[in-house]
Amino acid sequence: MELWYTEEHTEDVRFSIKVDKVLYSGESEFQRIDVFYSKEFGKILTLDGLMMLTEKDEFIYHDMIVHVPMATNPNIERVLVIGGGDGGTVRELTRYQTIKKIDMVEIDEEVVKICKTYIPQTAGKLDDLRVQIFFEDGLKFVRKQKDEYDLIIVDSTDPFGPGEGLFTKEFYGNCYKALKENGILVNQHESPYYSNYANSMIRAHRRIKEFFPICKVYQAHIPTYPSGHWLFGFASKTFDPIEDLEENKWNSLGLKTKYYNTELHKGSFAIPNYVKELLDSEYE
Amino acid sequence: MELWYTEEHTEDVRFSIKVDKVLYSGESEFQRIDVFYSKEFGKILTLDGLMMLTEKDEFIYHDMIVHVPMATNPNIERVLVIGGGDGGTVRELTRYQTIKKIDMVEIDEEVVKICKTYIPQTAGKLDDLRVQIFFEDGLKFVRKQKDEYDLIIVDSTDPFGPGEGLFTKEFYGNCYKALKENGILVNQHESPYYSNYANSMIRAHRRIKEFFPICKVYQAHIPTYPSGHWLFGFASKTFDPIEDLEENKWNSLGLKTKYYNTELHKGSFAIPNYVKELLDSEYE
Amino acid sequence: MELWYTEEHTEDVRFSIKVDKVLYSGESEFQRIDVFYSKEFGKILTLDGLMMLTEKDEFIYHDMIVHVPMATNPNIERVLVIGGGDGGTVRELTRYQTIKKIDMVEIDEEVVKICKTYIPQTAGKLDDLRVQIFFEDGLKFVRKQKDEYDLIIVDSTDPFGPGEGLFTKEFYGNCYKALKENGILVNQHESPYYSNYANSMIRAHRRIKEFFPICKVYQAHIPTYPSGHWLFGFASKTFDPIEDLEENKWNSLGLKTKYYNTELHKGSFAIPNYVKELLDSEYE
Amino acid sequence: MELWYTEEHTEDVRFSIKVDKVLYSGESEFQRIDVFYSKEFGKILTLDGLMMLTEKDEFIYHDMIVHVPMATNPNIERVLVIGGGDGGTVRELTRYQTIKKIDMVEIDEEVVKICKTYIPQTAGKLDDLRVQIFFEDGLKFVRKQKDEYDLIIVDSTDPFGPGEGLFTKEFYGNCYKALKENGILVNQHESPYYSNYANSMIRAHRRIKEFFPICKVYQAHIPTYPSGHWLFGFASKTFDPIEDLEENKWNSLGLKTKYYNTELHKGSFAIPNYVKELLDSEYE
């Protein structure tokens, strides 16, 4: 059977995956949601036609968005996840016994429902007792918080459609306010390679820098995202992700991970010259 | 105009680039050679339909295959490049005044001719006086060498077609012999993500380990190669690429690079757990 | 959303339709069944990935497979449809008050169920009281019949997979036997343009000619079938489709049709020289 | 090698051909010109990315645009071809000894040059002594002619780009004037199936009807044109293409044709009901 999912990375670049079965297709109030099955990637979630995750490589994204801040400050107890409706970020967080509270704010309840039904690999820990899910706009939710969280993870879609507000100056300012005095903000930070993504990356970086004294970028290989070169932002009030890395402490936890390790943690902050130049550029 | 170049990364994964112009298409004695022009990537070279380089991102591959060994041992004087007909590896090598001799062995003279005509960006330094090109089989060439080179760079195609011999045990053994007592062997090492490439990676790694006491793998983000996650092998008789890295010395050379820097050098050897497991696996 | 259905007409020719929604995907005992929705074509039925019908142009196929024999012999009362699980052929037959009995033999009950649920446009008349559906192998069914039908319509898939037996010499011989003394056999007859289809066409034609004194081929424009040039076979014991055409009688019925008319009926038997040569060729 | 030519028949329909070799690509003053080689179709000519002809099936188009008028009036002596730079229409015309003069007006000299070099199958008769080529705008050329030709063939591109003027009311009026008292105008008439083409068809038909007392449409199966269902317009001052068909006379000429025959001639004017309705519709 020849059914192909195609994502246009740019007008001139197409990435196509043979779809063996469409498990779900529907429109929520906010976006189109599709779940495919592919021999190569297992289950695939797309929102508005953009790749969100595949069973084959979601571990890369979720390892990197969670374990990097957690190994930097293993004393994190209160976490806010903004977006992340597939549950993968929460799944990794629940592995830490020391975390006491995980608030997740997802604008689209449908995404959570569908992932619970079709993608238990990521959604299976959303019922953990420490997790509370708020189905509302992350931007509005964070406005109301003050001095509340040790860690905020922005696990959003791209800044087109429902995820747009999560890339604004107002949002980052509110995150700063919502964090405790030694709080950490981690966000998915787009890609440096194709210019439309690179522009989002530059803009996000500049805005976060206005609020946080420490503001770095780290990278991972995520083959199913445009260019396969994906970035995360690490911003904090006090912690440096390299100098403060609690290598022994994290390793003593004995968490088994398929992508992350503490060597990689350090290595992932070493970014190519061309990415550094983009991040420092005046261009927006 | 709608003309698309499509590379099948696996049976179920296609990567397609809109081609604005086909600059050259032909069959050499060894393989099919095509040069395209794309708005997104500039000139593109493919051999037997497989992506070799694009003007947009060839700097990543060539930075990583050359500067990693050169910053580990800045005293390298005699270099052998096997393959590399596009000239990009030689171009980076010629930037080192300290290098006295660069032998390049390329099986397919046509590739060199065509790159000189169509892709001067990479081929422009093949006429450097220190460079001598041998149009013959790399496997046969290296058999005849003994205690000759400080560095061998295997800049080959995938181990299908003409590049096949450059992934054999015999070849690596001959490289060992051709290197001086503190020689370094660097090779393009395929990708860990899709199983056909991962198998080549595992096989190459195991074979190199049989000869070289130091045998490591480092990674780069090359968006136009399958999965965008590409590996290089670093093998040597004495040098460790991290411990022996001559950070200050390399930086004092003042070479401007778009991808490589000495932080990235160290970071690139920190590889994901799943890749380590593959490299250590018994499976071939 | 970028989901594309692709049919490979040959190894070198792909026809792709943007799919807005996958309405059904499943495997029956006999074949894979998919129902898509496309903005351009409405609902689409594919079996084993091959295009069967679209809401936009199914009228062409069903007009031509039914009205050509019915206008040649308006006295037809007993009809056997072999295949045709989508119901479109039966729908057109039920428009004739003079038809008393329609037996339909479809090997795959799932196809009928799914078309009733998803494609009422074609399946809506399968409950007509004159229709009796037999879920069994058409080849076996017809073996048991003798002197029973005025018209047999073979509305089969291509001669790959479940439809294979419906292109054999034994099958056509049994059809001859199952027909009354002035019976007509109409079958979908593949396409003359691409060689794999043309070979099936040649083979079918030769085999039918061995049994039926009158054996002609007529054509229609079906844009969603490979090449858009599709043929039907008209074989009979006594009726000639042109000389015996009951033009006035058929027109007096007042049936509204979107493709068929009696001028077109005559015109459709005028086939290109290259098709005639293929049909007369010795090659199989 | 995976290089694919893709024509978008509509936004939701893509027709793709595997290209073995790009023989020529360039921009003339008027349009982009490409010549491909494909295993399935042989040489392929595209203008501005739109399919013009393939070696495999150009005989269909050229048979139908030339032999239909020539069999209707075998006394035609003076012919004007507008467009037709590939030479296929002229090639068929030169087979008639009775034709004394063939003027061809092609706006783009590059097209003729390239077809002479790469596609002699169609361009091989452009040097016939009766042929005179004018490289100018067909609309302007025909303005200057009066009572000059027995037959005008408009062998144009689609009414987008350089071919646009050849679908205007002014143009058809000038054709009428340029024709002798029993002159015939034949033009490629787009396709009824996809709405963008159907609109061009409707518009052309309405405009021609305003000038010519006899105005009919005939059809052919051209698999490489959008939908495979292509139309031609036959307009004339006196000749009816069916009633006046000189069947015996044409057949006595002994011209060997792969598509056309006089039965098909008559059959091709029998068009489907839905096409008739479109042609009669008020919609433009």
C-alpha cells in the first residue's frame, strides 16, 4: 500500500514516510491531529501536519528536555510542563522520586485523549498521582503563577498556530516570575539549519536572554525533525548547566536512558560556530 | 519547474529536494555522477544517486573529517586521503602550512574532473603544489605503503559500489601498516539511526578495533545525509583525541571555521547511549 | 495536511492524490481495503493499494459497463455480476424496470460491507429486491450455471490477486455455458497503454475469442485509472453492439446518464490503430 | 537514480515520471524549456514545467490534430500552423503531397532549435521545402492575413504564459478572416475533467462559436496530458467533419497511422454527456 506522509521542511525540501495505517485523524478545536503507523517509525503523531513524535525516536527529545535540567539540579521538586500533551516529558519526570508535583498545562485536551488511546508509550504516566493536568492556554496559566516552580519545561509546537504565544516576550517574562529564585526554564528551541526555523530560534533566544542571567543552547540529533539538528534552550536564575552539573549524583540514581548520559550532557552544549553566530546575530 | 531529486533513506523514508537545474549527468567507468542546482542547497553532487555533498552544508563534513585529527596532532606533515574526489577534504588540509605532502587516491577520475568544472567551492585547492592525485583503487594503493603517513583520511562513499573495499578488514590492516608509529586514521563512519547504515557502522568499528589500540567514534549534524546523524571514526596508534587535543595550539592558528571549534571537538565524542550499545554489540 | 496516496502505474510512473482523510483501512481475508476522502475526487476506494473507484468519476466506468449491453439488448432480464462489490454496476442495472433478477457474486464480503457504510453513492442499491448477493469465488459460481443469464458483467479487479481466476480460459468457457443462447458477456478489459496492463488485455481478448463468435472491444476515458484509457470487452453469441444497437428504444427509456449516450456507444467501439494491432497480435 | 519530473494536474493531483537523464534545461526569452529522457516515455519536452510531448505518445496528439481536418477536406493546399514548435504537426502535414504551403508561426525560436537537436522524431520534417517558419507572435501574424489559408491549426500551449493570446476572441476572429471561404480551424482544446482546464475549454468553445457556423469538439486518449482526456476543436465555414468526411479518399492515400483511422474520426466526435453540458454551459 502506498500512502505517504510528507512534511515540507522548506518549499524545496520534502521528507516523506510510508504510512502503513492511519490510526486516527481528526480536528480538535485547535488543530488537526493525526496518528499514523509506519513500519520504520512505529506510531507517529502529527499536529496540523507537522511531525511531533515517533515511537522510534521520541526518547531522544524527551531525554534531552528532561534529564539535562534534572541532572543540573537534582533537588527540583515542583515542575511545570507547558504543552507536552503526548505525555513523554511527564513520563521522564515521573522517574524522579524526588519530584513532588508536576503541573502540565496543555491547551488541547484532544491531544491528551488521543495519545492516551493510541500512544501509551508516551502517555502512560499521565495518571501518576503527582501529575495535575490543566487544559488551558499556557500563556494565561503562567501569568497567574508567582515564585511557584523549580523548573518550567516548554514542550511546545512550533511558533505557528496554537504554540505561537509560547514564543513571546510576555510569556518568557511570566515564566521568570513563576519560577523560584533558583528556577530553570528549558524550552524546545527549533533548528538552526533551515531559515524559517532558524528565525524562530534567534527570536526565542534573544527574548529569553532579556530575562535570565544564564541563557544557553544545547543540541540533539532528532532524525524526524526538520534537518535532524534540534536545539533546546537552558535558561536559569542561578544554575549553570555545565559547572553545576551533578554528574555523580545523577549517575547514582541508576536511571536507564537510551540517549542521555552525563558526558553527552556536557557535549551537547558545544555547538557549531555557525549556530553561535546565528544566536548572537542582530537579525530577527 | 517541478523536478525532484529523491533519495530513499530506507524503503519507507524518502528525502526529496527540488532541483532547479541539472548541471551534469553522466556515467563514469565506476558510477553514475550527477550535479544539480537547488535553491535551498546550491550545487549538489550525487554518486549512483546517493547524496555526496551540497554547497550549503559540505563545510560540516569537511570540518569534522579534517580538523579533529589536525587539532589532536598539529605536527602532522604527511597525509593520505582515500576517496574525497570532490576536493573538500584536501581544501581543508591545505589550510595547514605545516602539512608538507597530501596524497589523494581517488578511483574515479571523472569525479575530480566534474567537481573541478562544476563545484570549485570544494575542488578549488586540488592544484595546491603539495597535492598529488593518484587515480587508482585505494585498497590497492594502500597495500603498497609502509610507515609513510601521519594521517590517513578515508573519505569514501557508502560501502555499496566502488567504496566497498574501503570497509574491509584487509583495508584497515593496510592502513595500519601505511601509518607511521604515531599515525591517525579517520574515516566517515556511516550513521547509527537506520539499520542498513547502522550495520555498516558496526562492521567498520569492529574491524578497525582489531588493529588500532585507540578507536573512538565522534558525531556531527549533517542534515543532507540519511537521518542527519553522521559518525566519523578516529583510530590511532598513540593519540587520544580528547586527552591529546592541542586546544591552544589549534586556536592560535587562527583558522576560521563555520562548524568546528575545539569545544565542539570534545563534545562530538560524547555519543548517545544507544549508539554506544550498537558499537559494542556483537551483531554485525 | 500532507498525506498522499500514490499508485505506481509502472515502475517509472506515479500518480498521487492528496488525501484529506483516511476513512477506513483494513485487511479482509482476501485483500487490503482502504477508503480515502480527497477534495478533488471525493471518496476513493482502493483494493491492495490499487485504485478501484472515486466518487468523481465512477459514473464513467459504471455507465459504460452497463448501458452498452443494455442498449444493445433491452430485453435482458437475468443478469449476473461477477465482482462489483462497490455496488455501482448493480446501481445502474436496477434503473432498468425490465430486469427481473440480478445475481452478484463477490468473493469479499468485507468490500460490500465497507462500501455500504462509506460509499452509499455506489452501494445504495444493493438492497434492491431483485438483487441476490453470493459471497463466493466467481470462478466456482459460474461453473455451476448453465443457460441461466442474458448478461454476465465481469466487474473485476486486475488479474493480480483475488481477480486472477476471472481472466482464465476456464472462466470464459464457463461464462459461455452460463449464458443463454443470445447471451452477452461484458468485462473490464484493462488498458492498452502501459505494457503490463496491455498484456492482460491481449490475453483476455484472445481467450474470449475462442468461445464467442462476436468479440469486440470498446473504450472510455477514466482519468483515475492507469493512463486514463480504459477498455471493456463485449462478447456475445448473437448480438452485434453496433448493428443491433436499439438506439430509439434506449433513448425512449429516458435514463439520465452523465457519460453514456447512444452516439458515444457507437463511437466507443472505434479504437485506435495501435490498440487494434495489440489485440490482433500473437504476443501474449 | 531517483530524479522525478512532477506535474501538478491540480493542487491535489500529481503525475510523476522517473527521469533517467536531463538532456537539456534552459530559459528562452519566453519560457523555461526542458528535455528529459525516461525509460517509459523516451524523450520528453516540457515548457514552463508543463508536459508538451513524449516520444511514446506524441503520435496520438499529432494524428488527431492533422488527419481529422485533412480527411474532411483532402483538397487543403495552404496551411497555417500556429505554435507547434516541436514540429510534430508539420511532420504529419508533410505526408500529404497535395499540400503546397505550410506556414508555421512559433513565438519561441529556442523551442524549434532544441527540438531539432534533441527530438528529431517530431522536428525532422521542419526542413521540408514547403515549410516556412516565422518566429513571431501568432496573434500578430494572423492579424495581417486575409483569405489566405485552407486550414489553420492552433497547436498551442495552455492559455497560461506565452500561449495566452491564442485563446482570445480577437485571435479567433482574425483566424476566421485569414481563412478562405471554406476554411477549417482546428485547435487543441484543453480537457474537460479538472476544473482549471475545463474553464479554458469552455471559454475557447464559446469564443470560437461566435465566428464559425460549424463548431464541434472531438476527443482523444492522451495518457501524458492531465486526466488523459484531451479535446480538439473543429470549426469551419462550410465543412462538417462527419458528413463531409472523405473516408474512401483518405483511406486510398495509404497513410500509415498509429492512432487515427476514419472510424475513430467519426467516433471521436461522440463525446460524453458531461462534456456536452460543460460546453453548453453559461459558466465561464
